[in-house]
Amino acid sequence: MIARIVQFFGDGSHARLRWRVFIAVLFVIVVADFLVKRGHGAFFFDDFPGWGAAFGFLACTAIIFVSKFIGHQGGIMRDEDYYD
């Protein structure tokens, strides 16, 4: 079971299916956000449907790109045989 999950996320041949699953999950989250009754938001944008999903996606994407930039451009990431 674990091997199938690792193969699904690690193998490039499943890229199209991963994107479809990602888009479907994101769509379900945004639709569910329309169905949930809201209280009073702390900020004006808290009342927008889909705000939590969009903000979460953008925040995760920003974290990934910033960490990759720091790793590659900041000199933190090294080659496999760096210590050999």
C-alpha cells in the first residue's frame, strides 16, 4: 500500500492524474466553502467564498518557491558527493 502511494507521488508517469486529483480536491474545497455558514470575519476578505482555499494554495506555493530559491541560490543545497 505504501509503495503504491510513494510510486504515485514519485513517478512522473502519474503527473496528469495527480493534477486532475489536485484540481478536483481544490474544486470540492471551494464548493464546500460556499455551503458553510460563516460568522463575522475579522477582515473584509474573510467573508469571500473560496478565500481560505486560495490563500492556502498561494501560501504553500510561496513557501515552496522561497525554500527552493534559498536552497539553490543561497548555497544551502549541496551535491550528493559534497563530503567525499
